[in-house]
Amino acid sequence: MGGGSNNSHNIDNGKYVRYTPEQVEALERLYNDCPKPSSMRRQQLIRECPILSNIEPKQIKVWFQNRRCREKQRKEASRLQAVNRKLTAMNKLLMEENDRLQKQVSHLVYENSYFRQHPQNQGNLATTDTSCESVVTSGQHHLTPQHQPRDASPAGLLSIADETLTEFISKATGTAVEWVQMPGMKPGPDSIGIVAISHGCTGIAARACGLVGLDPTRVAEILKDRPCWLRDCRSLDIVNVLSTANGGTLELIYMQLYAPTTLAPARDFWMLRYTSVMEDGSLVICERSLNNTQNGPSMPPSPHFVRAEILPSGYLIRPCEGGGSILHIVDHFDLEPWSVPEVLRSLYESSTLLAQRTTMAALRYLRQISQEISQPNVTGWGRRPAALRALSQRLSKGFNEAVNGFSDEGWSMLESDGIDDVTLLVNSSPTKMMMTSSLPFSNGFTSMPSAVLCAKASMLLQNVPPSILLRFLREHRQEWADNSIDAYSAAAIKAGPCSVPIPRPGSFGGQVILPLAHTIENEEFMEVIKLESLGHYQEDMMMPADIFLLQMCSGVDENAVESCAELIFAPIDASFSDDAPIIPSGFRIIPLESKSEGLSPNRTLDLASALDVGSRTAGDSCGSRGNTKSVMTIAFQLAFEMHMQENVASMARQYVRSVIASVQRVALALSPSSHQLSGGLRPPPASPEAHTLARWISHSYRCYLGVELLKPNGTDLLKSLWHHPDAVMCCSLKALPPVFTFANQAGLDMLETTLVALQDITLEKIFDNNGKKTLCSDFPQIMQQGFMCIDGGICMSSMGRAVTYEKAVAWKVLNDDEEPHCICFMFLNWSFI
């Protein structure tokens, strides 16, 4: 129905209409403008188009319904075809992987039988596949020994390139390296690809293969531009380019990588890159270091860098039937772990971390570019995905520059105050100051910050997964941030005159998270944070009424194995232009592979440990990862005028130390084994054991209200209280203002907090003005009568969200000596507004 015809239109008992091409054209024009027109719009169309005048409005309505149905069917058919092509290509990949694994099994069987027959020669086995598709070695020797200097003349470079190509292909599709599947990575149509890490080879290596919706030429172009997709890449300079007889290219490249932490130097590479087309039409890009060459160009050592080595690595790009590419990636590095402190060496000896930060990053970036091309939709704040991607790269690059503080970028170190926990650097170079260009201020001032100060530090953490700690830092900014510093930063980028703030403990405002978009396949997301309740700072400095932070967050997935977690933010102007100045600060947490179990001294159990549930954010998923270590790097940047350097430096040093203390406190509290570790946040000295508190709460409720709070059905009172459907929370009678000391799971959910952070929430903070008045007037009644029923109303969570409740009950909790211990509140039928 609704198709074109050469016959004139006619109506057959109102059931069937045959349209002329002219009528179909007119209807199609309207459909393109409005696929679902209203009744009034359809009648208007009949009036405006005489050729539709003797077609009933009902028939036109049916035409549009059919047209929408056909469009939906067409899109679904197109989607299914794309899924089928993807599954076909994935099946091909899996079959190739199966063949490779069968070859690897054959070699392992051969090695095993050889070892059994010649146990004295186990260190000397070296077998080469006659098909030249794979090379197997054992022990800790390079695949191609390079003890003698290699010839770096053009002919020698071509020989090295051919050798590199052979070794790379054997790693990508053969058995030159023993690959094991990366933990947590399951291949499938929606996965990023097949990811494996090396076992028992020199250095660290990772391998991945997957499908990319871009043609091979475009894929090669992107991969060769390493700084665009590898956040750790500082620079890549092509020193010389040579053409080969087969149409390929040889490139001599000098590359620098940022150091991920302040505790280790950065890495650089002097390498050869070979690009060629194979006989089957596949594109190959392979590379290796040229650290031991003669008779050719060389790159002298650079200060502040450790020369590392790239072993034969690269990319194999094959065209895929139906469009796109099949991509094989091999990254094989020797990062010279001897040059870093022993506690950090696992950073440079972890193939899993290499896969996360480099190999998988390439696949994610390519898939993101493909998605941007197919869905170039405008996202949050009117930004297209490409613009958001550029902003995230600026945030990451600015943070890496602050962490590394290279002198050739203008950074110079300030003298220490005698304690070396925090490093201060200053940058007043013109290039850096272009980030804080002068803007006319509404009051006539046009002051421009003349320098940027960076305060940075690194710290070791134990027994807390990076994803959980980072998520807590993101969701509970008030636990570590000082809004006076945020206000100062916002005033600085506005280029108005400002004074050094005086930190105000406890003066945290609320925060509103405005999501922008997910990038890099949901591994990273960006958002704008609006800080609230900061009006009192306007008395101290010239600043806008609202403070906005552009924030990038990654690595919050608890299921990701050894994933690096980052929270990077920068103050922005409300206009949020693409070229707005960005001075990033933030946190980076990188897991360290632990080779020994951590110590677990005993400690008095609190409620969470007695329940065996941990704090709400710690979750069961991290129980198996309790004995983990990680390194956190903190870097905060502040723009300032040179005459304020001494004051700003003192403020920054004090602020970073307070942040470190807050992070240590939170990390200890979030640790799954925090209840066996000494130190950290504890319940107040007079707090009873968890089971005793549950018994007091239940007994007092029964005494004052005459009914049972918890059903005595033989189950554990503590667990019954913890899983009670209503929000139950206890408030101390000794602290002024009263603070919460305990809440069950529903109470923690309602307050959007954890058992540890609960101790920082006061009773008056959760009530609005009416609730506070009611509480003040009725509090004596609770102490005298023992209980009080509160009418339904509204309260606030710790995140500033409004919570409505149907009714609340408050009662006095008595201890075994019949003395008041605390006040317990129960909120019935609560929900977020």
C-alpha cells in the first residue's frame, strides 16, 4: 500500500488507494519534514496540494503509518545485515585464533616431549617453524639477538625492516610468543575484540584483534598518528623517510612517552617504522627500536628520559567483506624497569597494564572514530562527539604535562619547605600562559595571570581497588575538596583580580553533575560539575556566581582487570567555548601487581565487618582483590600573578597535603580489609559492638512503641536490622551538632553515603528549614516521652538530592543500664524526588 502507480487515484470502498507518482512525491516531501503529522497538518496538506484533494484524510493517515512501518523495517533489516557481517567477520577471526592456538598447543607438546627426553638441555631449546609463520623461543632471550651493532645504512635498514616484518607477523598470527587470554576479556559481537597478554617472553607484550568500521587506509593513517590516540604519548617526530622498491616506506622516528607517576622518569624511543602492502592486499605497519646500530643516523640520550626498547611490534590491517577492517595489534616493549624504585617495577613489567593503556586504547579509539562518523549527533552542551573528544585530550595532555613537569616546557622546581612529600613547580613560559589569556572583566579590570603553579605528589595505597576509590572521590567531592580553592581557580581563569583564599574547613557546597557524553566505548565519560552554595566567597574575590568544572572520569568499572582510573577536572567559564583556557588537575590511580600477600593485623570489628557486607561502595566484587596495591598520583594546577607566588605556593602545598590525608582516610575506610587494619576512622570510643547496638535499638523500640521492630524469628537481629526495608539511622547524643553514627543499608542508600562517610553528616544537614524547626521544637519530647512520630516531609541526601518520606519515627535508644545512648530515626516509604 502507498506505492506509486501510473493509474489515477481511486478509492475502493475506503479500503485501498492507488497513488500517482506526483501524489507519492508530495507525500514524501511532507514525510521528510514531518514523519508523524497531526490531523490538522494532514488537512492542511490536502488544502495546499490540489492533487491530494479527493483523498480522504483517513487514507493519508494510513499512508503515513505504512511509510513509518516501512522505514522501521528498512532500518531493522540494515541493522541485522550489519550484525550478520560483524558476526561473519568475528567468526573468521575466531577460526584463525583457533588455528593459531592449535599450532601453539603443538609446539608446547613438542617442547614438553623434548624436555622429558633431554632435561639437561631445557635452557637451549629453540625451534623454528619451517613455514616461517611462527618462531618459538624459550628462556629470557630476544627473538632476534642483537649483541652486535646493526648496520643502519639504507640497505641495512631495509634488512632490519624485513626481519621486523617477519617477526611481527609471527607474533600477530603465529606462535612466536606464548599468548594467554587477558583476564575478564570475553570475545563476542559486542566486545572490543580478542585480547591476549604474553607469558614468559622478554619484556611485556600484548596482542589484540578486532573489527573496525573504517577502511584499512584510514585505520593505518590513525594508528601512525600515535599522539592522537595514545594519551601517554608526548610526541612523535619523524626524523627521516625512505621509500622502498616495493612501494613501502621506512621512517626513522623519535618518540617520547609521559611518565604515569611522579616517582619514575619518562621513556623515549629511537625506532624504525616500516609500512608496506602484502600480496593479499593487507596493510602492515611494523616497528622496532634502533638502539644498537652503526653507519647511520642515531638519536643521543635526552635528559629526564630513559631510553626504552620496542621489540618487533605493529599492526596488520586486512579489508573486511562488507566494509571495514580486521585489525591485529601487537605491542612488545622493554621499558627498562631497573630504572624505577622496586615497589613500582610492576608498572613496567605488567603486560596487562600495557594491554589496558596501549593496545586496547588503539582499538577503542578506532571504534570511537567509526561511531562518530556513523552517528555525528550533537551531545551535551551542543557539542559533537569529536569536539568532546578534543576536550578530553586537552584535559589528559594538560594533566600529563603537570605530572611530568619537563623543563623544556618551561617548568622549574621551587625549593622544598623541608618536607619532600609535595613537589612544587612554576611555569611562566609564554606557551603555557596562552592557556590563560586575558579577558576583559565587567568591572573594568583586565588582569592576566602571569604563571601557573603545580603542586604534585604520589602515594602508595593498599587493599582498595582503584575503581572504587575513584568513584567515591567523584561522587563525594566534599570529602576531600576545598571550595575556596575551586573558587580561586574559577576567579583565575576569569582573569579578574583575586586574592589568595583562606581555607574554610567544612564550608563545602553541593555539586550538580551534568553529564556530557560517554566516549571511548563507555570506558571514559565527561561531565560538567556545577558547584553550589558558594555565594559567600564573592565577598573575598571577584568571581562568577556559578562555578563550573569540566571533568573527565575513566576506570570506574569494577570488573575491569588492572584498569587505570583517572579523575581529571578543570575550571571553565559558563560560556564553555571550545578554545576556553583549560588548566587541569586531578587524580590517577594505577594498580600494582602484588607478588605477596599484605599483612592483616587484627582490629576490633565494626558493624560492616560483623555483617560481612563491607561498606556500600566496596561491594563483594572486590573481596578477591583485597590484597592489592596501587600508586596514586595527584597534581593540582593554579594560575596566579607572580607577585603572589609565595602565598600561592604555601596555600597549594597545604591544600595537597590535606587532600592526601583525606584520600588516605577514605582509602582505608573503603578497603575490604579495612576492618582488620589498624588506624583509620573508627566508631566513637563509647560505641558498642554491632550486635549489641542492634539489640538496644530493637529493645527500645519495643519498650516505647509497644510493637516489634525486628521479627524475632530466630534470625540474627543485626542482619534483620541491616536488611530492614525502611531507612534506620542512629544519631549521637554527645556531639553538637548531633552526627549520625550508624545507618542500615536502606539508610545509607537514602543518604547516598557509606558507613564511614556517615560520621561526617550532621542531623540538621538532612532536614530542610521546616524539618529543622519541627526537630528543634519536638526534640525535648523525644528525650522526655521516649519517642515521637513525625509527619511526612522532605529531607536531603548527602549529595543534595531531595528525599520524600511518608512518615518518620524517632525514639530514644537505651543501653543495658537504661541510660540514653543515642536517638534512632526510621523513615518509612522514602523515595527520591
